[in-house]
Amino acid sequence: MGCIVPSGIATDDTTKFFFQHMMDGRRLVSLYDFENRRKLFPGIDSRIKFCLLTLTGHGRPALEGSDFVFFALEVADLREEEKHFTLTPEEIALINPNTRTCPIFRTKRDAELTKAIYRRVPVLIKEGLNCSWSATLSRVKGCVRRKRATLMGSLTIIGCMRAGSAISSTIGTRPNETASCGSSHLRSSPIRTVR
């Protein structure tokens, strides 16, 4: 069976249990996501995403996983092999264990790289389990300047320990960007691993 539905059926929190049911039952054959920028549906806003969803029944389960394409602009984009990637229910649980929603990738290479990383390194926080990571999230600094609130530095992961390595990262400012508030200065940096 095939139908056209909003792409959120696979990616949104409100439909995650339905998506999990389709994946766990191996009923999802393919999901091809389109952006409406080329006005395939002229009466629909260009920011609305939709997908071609193909399902199978009990007699013909999708044992090899489901075929995905995201960010297609027209049907001809489906001919580009590098845009296609396959995910099994186990791989979705590996990458998104908390929500089990579909991860979005632009290319097969992106999907394979992500799967390889998650097979080697666990997620930072897995709900309901004691994780092997010891991470603390904290706010670096907030400042008000010219009656406008600005959060400088956003979040810092402090003292994250994994296999003998300490990781420090500032999230929210660009790498090597200096942010100032009065006489205080913050300097962000990419993730650093300290042994």
C-alpha cells in the first residue's frame, strides 16, 4: 500500500509509537521525503514536507530494513542512489533509543557513518538506564546588554568521562569565536579530548 502523508509520521514525537509499530512489525518498505519548494502541491506552503510512504502486510515483511530518502525536491531525485539509505528497527533503536523516531540523513554515506559511530560509542543519555557517561550540563553565563538578553556560551559539558578520557565542550557559540559582556570574555572551542 502506498500513500502520501506528512513526513512527520516518521520524525515527530506525536507519531513515534505508530512509526515504531511500523518498523518493529517490518511493515515499512520505503519512505521518500520531499520538500515542497518546487510546488509539487501548489496550494501547500513550500515549507511543508510530505513523503511517499509504502507499507507491506504480514505475508511480505521488509526483512532487510526500510529504504529512506530525505530532502528530495522532485521525483527525479529518487533516481540518485547516493540519497537512498536503509535502516532496520535495531539501527533506529541504536541511533535514537529514547524516541525511536527516524533519524534524517541527506546521503547514504551520512547514514553509514552515523551507524558506525553509534556502534562504537553509546548515546550520551539513554532514558531509564544508568549510562556509562558521567556528564554535567550547566549554563556558562547570561548577560543583559542594551536591554536585550543574550545567552553567551549556552551550555558547557563539564567533566565528561569515558574510557579514561575527559571531554570539554562549549555548545552555542561558533568555534574560536570570542563573545564579550562588559569586562568578561568567553571563548568557545570545538570539542577537546584530554588524556
